[in-house]
Amino acid sequence: MTDLSYWLLFLSAAMALNLSPGPDLFFVLARTLAHGRQVGMAAVCGVCSGAMVHVVAAALGLSLLLSAAPWLFSVLQYVGGAYLVYLGVGMWRSAGAALLPRPDAARRTTLVQTFWQGVLVDVLNPKVILFFLAFLPQFVRADHGSAGAQLLLLGTLVVCGAFLVEALAVLAADRLTAWLRDQTRVACVLERGLGMAMMGLGVLLAFTVL
């Protein structure tokens, strides 16, 4: 396989995977619709930072060790599911309040909180571990140096693609947010719906056999 065909295959597969919906993209959209573009971008930075934790772990071989310990993997699965349920409950309880004007200090706090929530959404998702373990090694080439270095490069490119997709999703969702500020009842119903969907994702994550 030539370098050109190799990279076309890898980048096409990575982009297709990044376009498929998951908890990280759902979290980004929910935060953007509730709080606007800045918070949405903080969510993007958070989930991508969480994904980079898994990339580094895969490059160091830590993800393989984690997947080999079923009990630890199950703990991560339940904790990750519970965290998504926790976020969903918070969205349900605060429905509508997120669209009200906030002082600058509260807005900065929201940015920081959203970033770290995004990190945890990805770090506590065992499906992300399985993804990097199953997908990246297929593109490691024996005659191109260290496997760990290749995994780090390939994983970083996947995360960069995710950042691009999610940033575009934020810009699209932000347009809807501007309209929702004049439709408080609709905004309240939508945020509660997003909260219920987040809780559903958490339950599925916790009780789906991986």
C-alpha cells in the first residue's frame, strides 16, 4: 500500500467514525444549546482532551492492560454511566435557567466546569478505550518505527478530526440557541429532553455488555 492510499484510507475511516454520534458529540450539542458557543467550545476542548488521555494510554500500552482486567473495566463502565446520568439529572433540574443572562464570573465558572465535565465524559467511557484498541493498531506499520509513536500520531489525528467535527456542530447549534433565548418554554422542554436522553445514554453505557 502506498503512503497516499494508506493516509486516504486512514483519514476517511477516522472521519467516518468521528461523524457517528456518541456521548461526546451529544454532550457538546447539549452544552451549546443550553449555554451558547463559548461553553460549547469548552465542551469540545474537554472531550478532546479526554480522548487524548486514551491516545496516550494506548501508545504506552496502558489501555491494553486495562482491557485485560475485566473487573476494573466494569468499574469504569458503571462509573462512566453514572456520571452521564448525573449530568442528565443536572440538565433536567436546571432546564431553562441556562439561557438566562449570567454575570461574567458565573460564565467563566461555567466554562471551566464544562471543560472538566467534557474530560470526564471521555475518560470514563470504556467504549473509547475499545475504539482506540481496535481501530488504531490496524494502521500501525511494522517498517515505520516505534508502534507507540505511530499510535500516538494516529490517535492525535483522530482527535483533531473529532475537534473539527464537534466545532462545526457547535457553530450550527449556536444558531439554534439564539432563537431559543426568545422561546423560553421551548428551551425548557428541549433541555429537559436532552437531560433525559443523557440519562438514557448513561444507563445504556452502564448496562451494555462491551
